[in-house]
Amino acid sequence: MQSREPSKSSWKDKVDPAFDKIIKHYIQFIELIGLPANTGWIGLGEEALKIWENKGMQGWIKRYEKNMTTEKNTIITWKIAKNVTRQERIKARHDIEKDLLKEIKTLPEDSQAYYKRCFAPFYSEKFGEDYFGQMTIEKLKKLYTDFFCDYTLLSMHQAMIEMASEVQNSPKEALEKKYIRQSMILDMLLGIYNSISLLVFEKSYTDLIKEARDGNKKSFFSLLRIDRTAVECDWAQKIIRKAQLTGDETFFKLMAKAISKAPLENAKQFTTARIVLLLFWSLGLRKLESHERLELLEECGLKLQQGPEAFERFERRLIREVKKDIVTFQKDTPAS
């Protein structure tokens, strides 16, 4: 059996070769704002809490509900372009290539090569004009899913490089003002909440909140285990008010139990590894084999299950719910 070259990780041909650095950067950031807590409770650190105290909680619930009820997949209408000249197609490809080269110019050479290869179908002349037209819906879905996920990862890589440069050249106060912002903390917090929801309840946080709004009490109590501030939502107050006015004693006992129970009570071990696996699944981990994911996450310094077989069972339990479509295609129907 031919041994693998030790200096090159097997996963680096399938995703951005800097994927490990991006994950490490993310882990450092969640540690900076105090997430996740090792006790099984999810909470903010002192620095992040100061921002909430200084800026107040106004607008939290509106932004919170808007973020958590927005569909996360992208719907693309499949159209065959008509009356587009060959010159216009060539110009469009050149524009895409120009934008791409501008986007990746700050990245290391191996990462640049990866993104050029990924986005080649959208700009390279090697792919003929009929390349997209001959594709099935499923192949188009995969192509565009890869495009959106790779572009998101590219943006994260750019942000990491920009932040690393600023850390070297900017005072701590300026960095905190720019990066530890209310909106950024909320986005990070909701991303963590969604991972916890998938981990503990095998449902996305969006699905959980929608079911709770529709009157599903079990989903409401599950929601409260993750975030008690959900009681501030108008729909939650109506549920509580109805229970009060009808003397629903069982409801309040279950609500009290949900509020007092830690969301990760039965899953404290490997918490950071679980969250990273869930958050980065669509951004590239899905492209790797189980042993390659294990190799990558270990290189990120994460504590994991012992042995490939144990890790495979560990991740299989986590990723069932995150295998939902990111891109949905629908054929364009001409108006009658």
C-alpha cells in the first residue's frame, strides 16, 4: 500500500487548503465572546455583555425573529437565456473572471488555485456555451450549491486575512469596536443556537420557532431550553397568557422545567467539535470522507471521539438534519 505524503493533508484537494485556519479562526472568535460555555449553558462573555448594556436591547426581538424565520436556502429560477449574442456571453465570462481574480488576490496561492478551479464553469472558455443548458436539475443544483458555499467560504477567508492584518496594526480598542458589534454577536449567537437545536432536538432553530409560533407546546419548551429570551416575542406572550387565563398548571410546570434545564445537559463533551461540524458542514465538510473530516478537525486542535469508527458514528448522528437543500431550482413558467 502506498503511504500518503505526510506533508500534504488528504482533504486539501477537495476544499480551500486554508480550511483548517478558517475553522481555528472561528473557534478563537467564539471563545473571544464567551461561546460556547462548557457547562452546557450557552451565554455571552463579559465583553459582549458590556456591548448589550451600552447599546440596550432595543430592536433585539425584531431582528431576532427576522433572522430566525428567514429561509436559509436560495431559490433559483432556471431560465434559458434567449437573444443573447456570443459577444455578450464572452463579456459576461470575462467580467466574472475579473471579479474573481480581484476577490482572491489576497489569498495564498494554493487557495487561489482552488477557487479558480471551483468557479471555472462560470468563466472559463473550456466550458462550452451549452454546458449549463445540457445539465439536469440535480446537477445544476449541485453546481450552484457548491458555488454559494465556496463563495461563502471565500468571504470568510478574506475576512480572516483582513482581521489578521488589523490585529497586527491596530490597537485592541479599535478591533473591539469594529468586530465585537451587536449585530455580529447576534449573528454568531443565532448560528450557535441553530447548531444546538440540530444537535439536541434534530431540528433547525428556524423549524423549532415556526412550530412554536403555530402553537406546538413541545417545540416552545424546546426553544426555551436554548433561549429563554424567546418569551419576549409577541406570539410567546400570547401562549403564556392563554395558559395563565385557562389555569393550565401542567403548562407552567413544563415551562419551568424547560427554563431550568441546560440545553447541552446530555451532550457537554465535544461541544465545540459538534458546533464546528454542524456550522461548517455545508461550507465544505460535506465534500470530505469521514476520515478526512476527522483529520481536518484534529488538525484544528478539537477534542474528538477516539478512532475513525467512533467518529463516524458521532458525526452520523449530527448531520442528518443539515443535509437539507441549500439551493432549490424551479423551472421558469412563461406567463400565459
